[in-house]
Amino acid sequence: MRKRKTPRLTAGEMEILEMLWEAGEVSLSQAQQAMKRDVGYTTIQTRLNRMVEKGLVRRSRTRPAKYSAAVSAADVS
């Protein structure tokens, strides 16, 4: 069985994945606070949801939703 190829990542996606690897499972507001630079709430929301669609990030069904990395650093390197 072949391993699914990880899509090419943008700098912003890589920044979010690094934050998720460090912080673990986070809500949107926690993700915004954990970013190393000032990023708007809706920007984080949009990026995380696009990354969920790409299979890079998992979103829980709980309220508030929690986001976590679906790929490891080894998968990306």
C-alpha cells in the first residue's frame, strides 16, 4: 500500500502546522494566541478549514471545535 503524498505546503500552512505540533489540540482562539505573529481570527479560521479539506489538519466535532495536525513533521520533511 502506497503512502498518500503530502501536498506542497505554503509558508502559512507550514507556520500553522509548526504551531499545532508545538501546541497540540487547540481551539480557534487558542490557535490565534499560539501564533508567533499577529494573525487575524478569521484568517486562522480560513487557513485551518482549508487545511482540514487538504487532510493536513483534523477538526473535532465538539463545540468549540479543536484542531490538531493530521500529518507529522516527518511526513512533511
